[in-house]
Amino acid sequence: MLFVTHYQPNSFNTEYYFYKGLAGEESGIMGSKPHYHYLSDKLGITWDDLMKRIKIVTCLHPRCI
């Protein structure tokens, strides 16, 4: 699921979550605690790139760019 909190053509802030993340069932350090994820254009990802990644279900995190 994706939740957009603010969007303008050159600026966005997005909070998104997966049900496993909310249940604390993801892997990694934060995976054992309920959490959500945050992305922003300030982290180096464009809105168009985010939409492409969502459509093909690839990693959304900026480190995957």
C-alpha cells in the first residue's frame, strides 16, 4: 500500500507500508518492530521513477537506485 502525504510536480513526500512491516515480520534490524517507510524527492528518487518501481514491484528504497 502507498500513501502520498504531499505531491507537487517537483516535490513529494510519501509514507508507505507493507502489512508484514506493520506486523513486525520483515527482515533486518527494524523488521522485528512494527514500522512504515518514508520516501521523498530529497532522497534522490523522482516521482516518475517511484511510479515505475511500483508498477514493476521492485525495491522502492533510494539505496536501490
